[in-house]
Amino acid sequence: MAGLGKFLKQAQKMQEQMTQVQDALAKREVEGSSGGGAVKAVARCDGSLARIKIDPKVIDPKEAEMLEDLILSAVQNALETAKKTQSEEMSKVTAGMSLPPGLGM
């Protein structure tokens, strides 16, 4: 049973660390861009979108579809970067966790 107690203590510590990392990720921002920086999307590492910036030079009513594509691309880029950052930070927390037999992935 000593092994179980150690595991539970590790799990509790890991939960506390995960909460701290999640709080930090909710505040951390990353940027994605498209069109050579004409459109920029800023996402938080909790998966939310913070803001979008568009260079006025690319706003042409005749080319709305191109602008939509640039926005979509920038947002996807920012969210992919946010997801990667989140995954990297969370894996740091769980890296030292030794699971008992039968609970591993």
C-alpha cells in the first residue's frame, strides 16, 4: 500500500501543477499571421481567440473572399501554435509521473 500512497501524493501534486499551468496558459498569448503579416490573429494558449489585426491596405470590398481566407489562415495558425504550446507545457507537468501497473497508456 505504500506504493499507492506515493502514487496518490504524486497525483495530487501533479493536479496542483496542472491547475497552475492551465491558469498561466489562459493568460499566455501566441500569434499567427498570413499574407506576409497583413492579417494577424492572437490566440490564448487555452484555445480562445484574443484578437485579430488587419492591415487596412488589404481591405478591398472587391476582394472580400481573399481577406476571409487570410483571416481564416491566420486564426488557424494562431490556434495551432496555442495548442502546441499547451501540449508542451502540460507534458512537462506529467513527465515525471510514474503510473502503477495497469494504469499506463
